[in-house]
Amino acid sequence: MSREKKYWKSEVELSNSVDITDLKHNEFQEKLPIDLEMSDELVQSSTNRRDFLKYLGFSTSAAILASCEGPVHRSVPYVIQPERIRPGIANYYATTMFDGYDAANILVKNT
């Protein structure tokens, strides 16, 4: 009993005919040039998948945190308060929203 497991994808591969094995070996006639260039670098690389995922997660979270800004908590009081603006009373504005082909009338409530 061999320790090497043999996996197959179809019944044709299971029957292990000579035609199929010849086709498997001749499926790709020559290696791609990029495979030849990168294969030596990848074999000698000491980075494994786990380290790659750590670095990827760290860089993604750092980019997300760097893109977030804190809320601006500045309020400038009125020197002369406009007559139509009263604290606690909502203001309503009529406007339109245009969506490429259609326009819709909207009543906006500003509190």
C-alpha cells in the first residue's frame, strides 16, 4: 500500500489510459517566461503564506485607519442671528433631486 494519495477528477483519469497520460504531459508545450524568472525567487523566498496574510491585514487596517478623520466639533456663533433661524424649530426647504433621467421634488427638513 503506497502512502502517496492519488486524486482523480473523472472516470477517464481513474481508468488511467495511456492516451490521457500523454495528453497530460503535453498539455503545456513550454513554460511561460515569467514562470522561469519568478520560480528561482519564489523557491529561495523565506516568506510564507501566514506572514503574507499578517502583512496584508496590517497594511489594510492601517490604510483604513489613516483614511478616517475625526469629527470636527467647531461651532461658530452668530454675530447677528438671522430672523428665520430659531433654535429648536425646524426649517423646511423645497428642492429637487435629479437622477440622470428623472427629477423628483423633495421637501427637506433642517433641524
